[in-house]
Amino acid sequence: MPLEEHAKHQRTVLLGSWLGWSLDGYDLVLMLFVIPSISQLFFPSENPTLSLLATFSAYIVALLVRPLGGAFFGNFADKKGRKKTMMITIWGVAFATFAMGLLPTWQMVGIFAPILLISLRFTQGFFAGGEWGSGAVITMESIVKKKRGMYSGILQSGFSAGFLFAAIAFHFIANMFPGESFVEYGWRVLFFTGLIPGFAAVVVRFKMHESNVWLDIKQKKKSIHTPLKEIFSKKERRPFFMSLIILTGLMYAYYASIGFLPTFFQEYQNLERSEVAIIMIGATAAILAGTIFTGYISQRIGRRKTLSVFSFAAIILSTPLVLGLFDATTIFDKTLYSMALVFVAATGFGVIPAFLSERFPTRIRNSGAGTVFNGGLIIGAWAPIIGIHLLSLNEFIPYLFVINIIIGSIIIFVGARLNPETRDVDLT
């Protein structure tokens, strides 16, 4: 393949993967934004906290099923190809997001409302679980070693871009449908817009080529019948579980910080939806830039050191940043503190596409990377529930909010010290 054509192919692969990850972020964050508004529609209760907890539990279903989707589609991609898998998963995620806007409420169909909500979140999570692994792996397999860190950060920033698009959409829709009209119609319109990034991703992916690294393995007949089973073999299970420690910490820190902020501002600081959207636009822009930055830095100083530095910074800085967030009285100040908090607590993800691709051989890379990435949610996804419990105490202590973030950061730091440096690994 000529050099110019190869560079164009790399950009197409990156864009196709980035758009899919953006859609995933878009859907997940839309749900975070609307939970305070729709909790009574699907889980009506005289106690608002119980309704919130029940709706968050439905949200977590989509996260907890992701390891199953990551394992299933990772196994499929290692046997049948990365591109084919990506075409399947993007359609599943896009239509599940769109269908959220069609759900009937408790007032319409009673108990079937939460059942349908949970079922749809299960479906979305299953397909989304397979989305990240194939996109990350095919991108890392399609570029030269010296660019992996930068491409890793750019790819991972897709989720934050989806978050940013969701915050902007939420801001406009909240203004278009103020007050009770948002609860009645506005939230549905938000989910209908999910077809836009989904369609864009499909168009780009049609132009992608299959990973040459995977094709070489296939042609040499070095692929195996059950890649998923191989992950837990004596040779591969240590990389799997050591990597899982890092992803558990990253997921926990993410959902304890930026993943919890929309509910925190709406329910516990009584901010208007439009004000929350402004803060989250700033916070998401910070995490988007931070994710690209950590990916870039990891190519300079290594994946392991980058994770160690950022997790240690979060441990040290979370306390003053959270206290500042609580004391801030203006939207501008709250935005600045939120941006600084998520920058240190949740941007280590920029390292992960490269790191996980480097931890597993080609024959099981999709299965390993996808299952580990989504496996971090098994524990990490519970951070918002813990946050709601802490804030429901009669006399809330801000330091408990800090502890919830520090827990995730400590796990990241420990995981980084237990794993080897992978920057110079060849993807063969």
C-alpha cells in the first residue's frame, strides 16, 4: 500500500472507531443527564432518593452487561475479523439509543415500563461492550509503534467527545423544552438524536479495511478456535487480571467524579438543567483534552508511569478540588473546579487503547482488550450508587465525596505498579 494511501487508511480507521466510541459516550451521558428528570416516570416513589437509586440501577445494568458483550464480540472479532464486528455493534448501539425515546412510562403501562427500560439498557450495554474492543484494537493494529500513544489518546477522547455533544444537546433541548415539558417530551428528543453519530460511523466504517495484523495471523492459520478460553490459560491469565486492576480503578474514579456530577448538581445543589449543562460542557472539554494529553505523554514517558503520575495527582488534589467545588458560589467557579477535578481523576483512559492492545497477542487481542476494558465496570459502575448514598446522609461530609474518588485512584496506582511497561511491544 503506497505511503499516502496508508496514511489515509489510518485516518479512516481512527475516525470510524472514534465515531463509534462517541456514540457510546453520547448514549451513556444522555442517560446520566436525564436520570433526575425521568426517575419518577419509570420508578415512581414518595421517596425521591429511592427513585433515583432505582433508575441508577437500571443505568448500571447497561454497564454490568458490557463484560459479556466485550467477551462475546471480542471472541467473534478474533475469529471473524475486527471490521465485521464493528459493523454489527454500531447498529446495535445506535438503535438501542434511538429506542430509548420510544419507551412508555409507568403511567402508560405500569410495571412493564421499568422492565422495558432495563431490557433496553441490557441490549445497549451488550452491543456497546463489543464496540470499544474492536475499535481500539483495529486502530492500534493499523498504525506504527511510535504513533500508538497519540492515536490511543485521540481514540479514547471519542467517549469524551460524545459526552461533550450530549452536554451541548442537553443544553439546547433543556431550553427548548423548559420545566415539565422536558419531563414529558424533551428527554425523548435527546435519545432520538443518537441516530446521527451512529449513521456517520456506519458510513465511515464501510470505507475501512480489515486489520493487516489480523489477516496475517488468519493466513498463517495461527488463529485459535476459542480465543476467549485462551485468555484464562496459564500463560495469559496474569496479564488479564493485572490489567483488570487498572481498568477497575479507572472506571471507579470516572463514575465517582464526572459520571456523578450531573446528578450531584441537579439533586443536591439544586442547579437548573441549563446551568448543569454549562458546567458539564466545561468539564467534558477538560477530560477530552486530558485524554489526548495522557495518550501523547504515554508515548514519551511510558504507559505505566503516566498512569502512576495521574492517579497519584488525583489522590493528592481531590480534597482541595472537591472542597473548592462545594464552596464555589458561581457557575464559573463551579465549572473551573469541575474541570480541574476530572482532569486529574478521569483522564488516564488516554493510555488504555494502546496499553491493552500491547498486553495481548493478536490471536486473542480483541477478546482480551474488550473483556478487560468492560470488566472494570463490574466494580467501577457502582461508584454513583455509593455517591448517592453518601449524599443522602442527614449531614453530608464533603470528605466522603473525596474518598469515593480516591478509592478509584489508589486502585489505578496499585495496578500501574503491578503491570509492566508496554510502550515498546510489537503487535504481532
